Amino acid sequence: MRAYLRWWHDRSIRFKLNCIFLLIILISILTLSFWGIRTYSSYSENQADQSTLQMIHQVESNVDYYIDHLKDVQHYISQDPEVAKFMQMKGQEPSKDEVARIDKTLSMYTERNKEIMGIMLVNKSGIFTSHDMFRITRDSLVEETWFQDALKAPSETMIISNPIGRNVSTSQNYSSYDVLSLVHAVVDPQTEEVLGVVLMDLRMDMIKSIFENVKLGKSGFMYILDHKGNIVYAPTNDIVYRIQGKWLPDGSQGSLTQQIKGHDYRILFNDSATNKWRFIGVIPNDDYQRVITDIQLYTLIVTFITIVLASLLSAYFTGTLIRPIRKLMSLMSHVKNGELNQRFVSETKDEIGQLGNSFNHMLEEINNLINVVYMEQKKKREAELQVLQAQIKPHFLYNTLDTIQWMAQEYEADDIIEVIGALTNLFRIGLNRGNEWIPVRDEVKHAESYMIIQMSRYMDKLDFKFDIPEHLYSYHVLKLILQPLIENAIYHGIKARTGKGKISICAEQESDLICFRITDDGAGIPPEKLEEINQILRGEKMREDEYGIGLFNVNERIQLTYGTAYGIQIYSVLGKGTTVEIKHPMVQVVKKTG
């Protein structure tokens, strides 16, 4: 766990922000998706049940309207005068004219109502007449079950489905499953005595067409049971005959889920108050699940697309937040390498913009402090140089005058003039009207003047040579950078050796800098001391009092002016000699005119 936390803490801010954003988005989307699917599943089931019940009600209304219309037709037939007269006949058959008139009336109704297959009139005496219907055997129709049931309930119209086993048939070739019978008793309005029964056979085509126009889901269906639990109408489907009546709870309306042949089915029913029929709708649960599965698939697709878009937006917005931070980090890296001229440019005033402004202010303060320190160090070095010059001038002037006196005794006046001329050049160039930079030509001349004076003292001890290319003379260097080093070569190199020594002063161009080399074949420097001196020159170690200030003063002046990439490096072999190398930038000074 700690390793994981350490790994997490070491990740970039952008990575952490992206992970946090994606985690929040995933939790939100997955929670909404899971909750939405569950809610929609429950809601869709309820809506499907409500929709199915509405369709059942609609079918029920259409069927009731159809049956009620036929009941009205049956009632009109029973109220017809010819039919009423026929019902009151006792023991005598109707005449052919009477039969023809009744047949004409019945034909009129069958022609107007194509669903009527046939109509039969039977009075209590057993006399009957019909249109497209006939008695199968000679047995009296009065003894038929449908006739007796109608006598027992004269105020009701009985509906008989699948009329099997009766002594009546029609001239049309239909099976009992395609027939629905309506039975209605004819009552004397004055005596309320039952006079007979009107039997009407109907085709199931009308009811079938109503059901065929209704679709429950993709593979659902509807069927009808009568009050005895017999099937009034059902489509061709073996599931119908596997539904047991005991599954259906009591009540006029309800629903349940039942497994049939290994599949779950949703069963909904509603009872008709008009016909005492039960209208039942059956829908496979697979139809429900198919819709829910489609919704789940669409939800997953939308979720995936949303996550992808959210990831892109998260990457974009975190990029806009991290980009200025990375820019600030890059600037800090440059500042770390010494590039203090960097500045953070921000177009916003948010926390990052304020941080950038503070960064800029910090750099301004650092630059100001560096300038202050530089000016203080420069003034300090100038003061040290002035002190050095003040120390050198009286001592050097004394020795020079002593030499002049000695030469006046030993040599002729021309030599004295040469030394005095060299001394004059030395002072003139050294002062240089207070200017810090002088041409290479003047710096070399200053060094030559110094060597002329020293040669007058160490003629048998010292020899020197200048090798300076002419094209370097026009460039400018800091003044008095060669003379202190030549002086060190004389006093610490040549004087410490036995015999005559030689000093060589040369220069060459290396890329964009001038490299001066002062080489002597004197005593050399021990390796440990050489390394210590170079460390002091590189700024890796503090200078101790045992070392003079001339060498280090020249090095510090160059580095303070041009940077640590320039300055002095010493190479030496003990007993063989020393080379002091000066690296100075190539500087062109344009003189102002006017």
C-alpha cells in the first residue's frame, strides 16, 4: 500500500487530475446508468402492463360492442309481429305463407349482418322455423340444454361458445370452434310468460379480425374464456392450452408471471361485466427483456461515447491548467542554469498568473541584488587595484631610478634614454585616462615597456619574445592583464632557476575569443600547489593570504566583466616551466565622434 501511495505521489499533476476527473466521471455515469436501467426496467414493465391492459380493454370494448349489436338484432327479431305470432302457436304448424314471411324477416337481418350464419325460432310447443338452420334428428328442440337455460333466465341473453352436441346444424360448413351462439328467450309483454327462444349462430370472423389487429409485443397474443373457463376464442398457439385456470387469481383484473415450457410469460387479464367473459393477454418475458437489453446496449454505447468525450475534454482542460505550470518549470530550469533574463508571460489573473508574476518579481530582485553585489565587488577590486598600483608605483619608481643611476655609471646616455622612454610608456598606458579597456596593441606595448625595463636589470638572467598576430591589435581587452602575469613569471619562475631564462608572450584567436599565453622555462609549480591555485581561479576555493593579489586580481576582473567562461588557467611542470593562459572575449569598441 505504501509503495502504491509513493507511486501515486510521484506522478505528475496532469496524470493525477486526469485520473481524478475520469474516476468522478466513471462513478457518476455508471451510477446513473445502473440506476437508470433498473428504474427504466421497472418503469417499462409497469408501462407495458398498463399498455397491455389498455389494449385488452380496447378489445373488450370492441367485442362487447359487437355482441351488444347482435343482441339488439336478436331483440328486434323477437319483437317482430310475425315472430310474436309464431311464438304463440300451439299444436299447429305455421302455414307456408307465415313461414315465408318469417323467413323474409330473418333473411333481411342476415343480409344486413353478414356475420350471422343462421337464425332459428323455437316456441314452447316445440314448433320451429329457421333461416339456414335445421334440426338434425326428430327429437324435440324444447329438450335442448340451450333452450332450457334460456327459459330459466328469460331476461338474459346467453352466449354459447363452441356449441357442441346440440340437435341443430346449419347449411354452411363450419366447425363448432368457428361458431358463437346467442340464445334469447321471447317473453309475452303482458303476461311475462316465456313463449319461446331465438337461437342465432354467429361467425367468429369478426372477433378474429378484432384480435388480429392487436399486437402484444413481438410475439404476444390474446384469447377469451367464458364464465365456465371454456375457450371462446384463441389464436393458433399451443401456449394457450398450457395456461391453467387455477393460475389466474380471483378478481376482475390482475397480472402474474408464469413459467411455461422453460420460458417466463407475463399474463394479464380483465373480466367483462357485460358478457362475463375473461379477456387474457399473454406476452413472453423475452419481449420485455429484449427492449431492456436494447436499452442497456444503447446505454452502454452512450456511456462509452460519453467516457471517451469526457476523457478528451479532461485531457484538454488539464492541459490548459498544466501548460502554464510546465512553462514556469521550464523557465525555472533556465534560471537554474544562470539565465536570469527569463520572464513568465501570463494572459490570466488566476493563481498561476499570480505565481508567474511573483516569479518575475523574484527574478527582478535577484538581478538587482546581483547588480548591487557586482558593483560592490567591482568597486572593491578597483580599490584593491588602486592600492596595488599605489604600492607598486613608489617601489617600482625607486628601482627604476636606481637602474638609471647604475646605467649612467656603466653605459652611455642612449641606454638611459631607452629606459626612461619605456618607463614613460608604462605610466602613460597604465593610466590610459581612466579607461578600463585598451587596444591589444597598447596592452602589448605596455608589456614590452615593462620587459625593456626588466631587461635592463636582468640582461644576463632573462630573455623574452612577443608573438602577437597583427589582426588582433584592433580588438580591445581589459588593461593591465599581461604585466602582472609577466611579473609573476620573472619573480616566481625565472629568478628561481639556475642560468638564463626565457619568457614567451603569444596570442591567437580561438573561435570568438583571444587566448594569451605567458610561458616561462623557470622552476615550475608543484602539482598540489598548482591544483590549489587553479581551484581558486575557478572559484572552487577561497584565496589564502599567502598568495599575492596580482594573478587573482586579473582573473576576477575578467570574470566579473565577462563571466566564468573566461579567465585564467595555469599549466606547469615542476622543474621545466609554467604557462599562464588567459581567455578573453574578442571585443570591438566603436569610438564616438562629434
